[in-house]
Amino acid sequence: MAGTRTYLELSEEGGGAHKFYEVTVNGTEVSVRYGRIGSAGQLKTQAFATAEKAAAAAARKIGEKVRKGYAPAVQGQRAARSVTRRQVTSAPSTARALAPVIWRFRTGTAAFGIHVDEDRCWVGNQAGEVYTVSHGGEVLARYRLPDGVKCLVADDFWIYAGCDDGTVYDLSSKLPFAAYEIAADVDIFWLDIHEGVLHVSDRSGGLTVIDHEDEFQWSRSGAGDHAWMVRRDERAVFHGHGRGVTAYAPDGRGELWHTPTTGAVLFGWQEADAVYAGTDRRVVQRLSKATGRIEATYACDAAVYSCATAPGGQYVFAGDGASSVYCFAQDGRRLWKLGTGSGSALSMQYLDGRLYLVTTDGSLACVDASEAAIENAKDGQVPIARDVKSAAALPTYTPATAAAVATVATVPDSGVVVECVQDGGRLRVRVASAGFDPSWNVQFPRHIRQAGARYVVDAVHPAAGGFYRVRGEIRRLA
């Protein structure tokens, strides 16, 4: 069997499994590549004492997959299949007045992903487009990913996009790169990242946790289906699904609490001491992180698609399936309800007196949420929203490939050298520059790793889990 390759696929109708499994034997080495059909997948290589033992191990692996329903196939004949997206409807708003929208950027198709920081706003839509826009309403950058963007999340400096091709992309550098490849049998609904550890909630109501080396850590089947919420902090993982919210210990060793909510959870938000669950029963509920007790309920007039808070939970905002947006006092009193003018808000975030929405019609809208602007809006006095246009000459950044990585001959003064090393059956990356722990692994794009290759990065930062994270541009050292 030396020098042979066996390629298998399992593709079920009705949105079931759609994955491949490839085994290649080269002498005493067995390489296994697996993942979603149409993706590059994950690669693992294992060495054996003899070619005969390698062949026997490969035969066992193939036999196990065949017994599970995999069958020989021709690579490329089946097309990639997008993972499930929430099928949302958006009715006209029943609010009597419109929100005071300062500016609006129309991306062209429904947008689920949003992140707002001190420097810019990020929006990701179902066409796989991600834009950054200044707070003043100027388009700064455009990225093109292979499939629809599920969500955008921040983990300190790093910005990640969960994509419908089953990959999580790091958008923190000039070129996006694949940071995590989700297991082929996990249909992502939402994700969160904390200290480089990925948490994925999925279609079946499950929760999967993957570490900085893109390796499985732990999972839970979940108490309910369709898990649209996962939030993580230092104390726990908060998982929202069809039967409420469940909190797990960060290491997965136990359930801390479970609280049934009023309706199935469709969105989640967190503050330091509370999590907020928006549900299909027209409410947002605030739960104590420590005990799971429901501390307040915020009543809307339609199913809640998104929610957010002002710092400390001073105000609670919600977007419903009828194109309305709400603001509540901390104790649950409704302060106002206004129409978005741009469809239903699928995600939202508040910053410095402004509420940012991404909607079913693909808009990123900036709403003036100050008391004066809201009072004027209630009286029918709203500004004329400025439509933001994307510059025709704006470059489009697509995911980096090994071939696209620039090569440099020398190390810049501020650069850090990292090196790909073989560690058993895995290809790891370690820091080669002085002043760093040489035993720590570096979180590094898997698809550009090559044994023995050295790379220069702008900086590496230690993470709590005992590894380094790359920051800035990645260049290959000649």
C-alpha cells in the first residue's frame, strides 16, 4: 500500500453530513486529511516503525470510515455545501417613528456580523464581504471571504470572522488567513473566542471548544437544539439554545447551572456579571453569571433577533423581527421603541452614545442614541441619513495562501522570527528569536506551515494558556 492514496466521502441529503476523509501512505508515514467537502481540511501525519505497520494502520482507518458510511469518491465532483444559516423574516415596523440614523452603509445582502471598537466598525454579510467603516461613515477596507459571514468577534486585538465554509478567519493582519478549521460534523451557528480558545455553538444545540492549535478540547451535546448563543469569560462558557441558557466550567469538567428562558434563545450578549438572552417569545432576559437566576425581563413586541447593552447594563437594547429597535432601563422599563428604516437588526453594538445595527437588508446603520436625539425622533424630527458609498478603487483583500506570503531576506529590527518544527505527528511553530520561551507553541496559520521554514512576524504576545499569538504581518524568511 506504500505510495497510495485513498479518498472517501460521506454526503447525506437534507443538510446532513458532507465531509471527506483522505488517507495517504508514503513509506513509513501515514497522512490523514479530513474536513468539509470543498475545503482544504485538516492534515495529520503519523510515522510508524515499518512500512508494513504504516499500511496496516491506514487500512484500519479506512475500514472504520467505510463502516460509518463513507465511500470511495472522485475529489471535486461534489460541490462544497454551505452550513445552515438562520432563515429570518423581517416585517414592517409597528413603531410610530423612525430611529435617528446618522449614516447608513448598504452592503447589498443580509448582514449578521458586527464589531465596533474605538477605531472603526466592522460589518460582514451573507455574500462573504467584510467592510470596515470609520465612525464618521467612511469605508476604509474591504475583505472577500469564500462564503457568508456568520459573525464577527473580537479577542483583545484580534478580529475573527466565522464563515459559512466552516472556517474562522483572522482579519487582524493586512490579509485575512484561516485561523481555525471547524470539525466537519459541526454546523456552526455562532462563536466566541477567549484567549485564543474557540467556542462554537451549533445547529444541533451542541457546544464545541477548540484550542489555539486548532485541536479539539471538549464538547457538550446541549440541552436543546439550535444554539444561537455562546459567550465566554474567565469564569464560564455561557451557551444559549432552544431550552434556555447553560453555564459550563471553562475546562468543560462540569455544568455550573442551567436556566430555562421564556422561549428559545436567538441571540446572546454579556456584561461583567450578567448574560442577556434574546428569545423567540419576544423578550430579552438578564441572567446572573454566578447563579443563572433571571434578574430582569425586557418585553418586546416581536421575536428578538439581537440585543446589546450600554456599559454595565445601564441600558439594554433589542432588535426584533418587525424592524423595530428598543431601549430599556436596567430594571426592565421600556424607554423607547423606534423603526430602523433598514429591516430587522440581526446584530447590534453600542458605543459612546451611538447604537450600531446590521440588518436584514444588508445595512450597517449608525443611530444617534442620545436622549436629545431620541426625544426629537419621537416627535418626528430625524436627521436625513447619509448614505455611505464605497470607493470604486478600494482594494479587496482575500484570504492569504502560502504563495501569497511575502519573502524577506533580513529580519527587521522590530521583527520576531518563528520556525516550523516537526513535533511527533504535528507541525508546530515556535519562537526562534531570543527572549521568548522556546517550548511554547505559536498560534499560526496552519495552511502556510512548512517543516523547517522560518517566518518573520511583527510581534508575538503571550496568552493565558501558555502559548504565543502572532500580531501583524507574516513574511517568510529567505
